[in-house]
Amino acid sequence: MAAERFIPFRKQDIIEMCIQELSDETSRHSFEEFCQLLSSVIHFDYHALLESLKNNYAPFDPNSDTQQLNTFSLEQREQCQKAFAENFATTLNAANFEKITEQDLQEALTEESLFKVRLAVEFDDFEQVVFYRRGESQLSETITSLWGYRKQVINFTNYDRVAVYITFKDKKHFEQKKKQPIGFEPSSTIVKLFQNVPKADLEMLFPNSEVRMRPIDKVIIGASAVVGGAIVLVTKLGASILLLSALLAFWLGLRAESVEMTQQHVISFGLGVGVFVGFVFKEWSKFKNRKIKFMKALSDNLYYKNLDNNAGVFHTLIDSAEEEDFKEALLAYAFLLKEEQEITASQLDEKIELWFNNKYNCQLDFEVPDALNKLKCMQLVTYDGGKYQALPLTQANQQLTQRWSAVFNKK
């Protein structure tokens, strides 16, 4: 499995890890000041991105509780949709999410669900479907069957975070299908964030997924109904059926001996029919209850896996992207600061990844180009002939202070 870009430590943990690498108290104090300034600058940059996401999502937000000052034209909605999609992808990339490929989705639809529920998804209802994930791991779980007597260990791929971006087709599409949208509005866009989702269960994250009976469940219910129905027919209606058969044969001239149908026979036949109808209703109820049980299993899984919805997702992802940017920039600067000479990007990348692996038993694919680009943009490093060197802490703090002051002094 390929190493992840995501740095699985909190921002404060990374700060403390870097401070431990500094030798004297003066450097640690200056470094803490550097961290505070760097965090403030990055936070301000992401605030503008958050506002853009909110404004572009407003025309098709299904959970909006505010009034619209102006009516958006179709062209304006399309422009907002395009801008939102681009900014959303930028945010997810900054938060070190990876796009789930079409092949992964197809594999999820063909693999059996871990909680034994088969789902059907109507893809034709969607205008656009995009899935992102972060944190991939191989886990195992023990599945029990046959009333707990059979146990099977299943290995599966698990995603720590999954972001879903879906746009529904317009109202005309659902009118042509004579289908009433339930739980969503045509032309709306939904954004959801989930945690701990097995790859085989990605289809349960679709908003229009429907529970379908598995073949084994149909066989179990069908076999039970056939056997039970046969027993009811033999024990409750056997004598009455034979009597009716003999009476019908007499009427058709296939039997010479007459058959007498008494009141007791009629009552017995009526009671038998009543028992058989009750048995059929019981089996149908069993089928419906099993389907309800599966729907509850689906609902329970989604309840505990759902982290955020629609506009709320922006705040979670922006915060995550902001932290990832900060951690990458801080680590790159801290390791460049330790070096007494200039080093290349590949050397820096190797040092950071090796440090995480040896000291914290963590394998990751450090995003050194992104980190260095941020530091270059903030003028916190010098670059000469493909090699980088960090500014001393005092100069770096002065540079960040000037950058922060410039934010409020723009005319």
C-alpha cells in the first residue's frame, strides 16, 4: 500500500515534536513565536477560500435557512457550480484527500457488504458524482453466521475519511421518470463527510441507495415458505381438498359414486382456508421485517459514520486543509533550520520521511513541493541553484510580522 500524504498528528503535536529538536531555550521561544505567526497567516489565507465556498454554494444549498436577496439565473448558477467545484477540489487536495477512482467505486458495488446488506443505486439520478478519501488501511473483522456457530475473519480496505460531492439532475428528469424525489431537491448539490468507511460499503453513502434482498436471504425465506405452506395444506386442508377433488370428478363424470358435502365439511374447509391465508400473511410479514432489519443496519451504520453535511463540511475541511498546510510548512522550515548548509528538495523530503519512520514509526509521503512553495511565497527560505536554506528565526519572525501587518494596511 502506498504511503499517504496525510500527516497523522495534530498541529500542536507537530509543534512540540519540532521544539524537542531545538537545543536552547531562546531558540524554542523564538520558534513558538514563529509557529503562532505562521498559523495566523495561513489561517487568514484560508478564510478567503471558506467565504468563496460558502458564497458559491449558496444558490443550491438544500439546508439554507436564509433568504436570497437576488434570484440567480441559470447561467449564474452554473458559474457558481463550476467555481464551487474547483474550490472544493482545491480544499480537499490541500487537506491531503485522494480522489476515489471510477474503478474503486465499481469494485465497491460488486463486493459484498460487511454488514450483509445489498444495495442498489440509481446512478441516472445524478448529474455529477465525486468521492474523495483520506487514510487507507487494511483491517480485519470477524463475521458470524448460522446463529453464531460459524465465524469468518474478513480482511478489508478501510478509509478513515470519505468526502462525497453529488449534484442531482433537474426537476424535468424526475418528472419524466415519474419519480418523486425523497429527501433531496432536484438540481441541488449535497456534500457529506464520513469516517471509517470500508471500501466494500461505499455504495451505502449514496443518497438514493435502496436495500435489496440478497439471493441467500430470498432462498431462506422462500424455502421456509414452501415447506411451511406444504405442511399447512396437508394438515389443515388435506381432507377438504380431497373431498373437493372427488366432488369435482363426480360433476365432470369422471367418478360414478356421488359425494355428499355436509355443513361440517364446509366449516372445516373455511377454517383451513383461514389458516392458510394467515400463514401467507405471516410469511409476507417475515419478508418485510427482514428488509426493515437490513434498512436499520444501514441507518445505524450511517448514523455513526456521518461527520458533517453540506455547508458544515466546508468548515471541517478548511480546518483540516489549514492544519495540513501549517504542518507541512512548519516541518520543512524546522528541518531546513537544523541544516548548516543548503540542501535540495529531495534531500529534505528524505530526511523528514526518515525522521517520521525512525522516531515515530510512521510512514508517509511528505509533500515537499507544496511545503517549499509555501515557504518561498512567504520568503522564509532562500533558493539558489536548486538548493534551499531557511532564514534565521529572528529574520523569519520579522518577515511573518511584516506579512501579517500588510494584510490590514492594504488600501
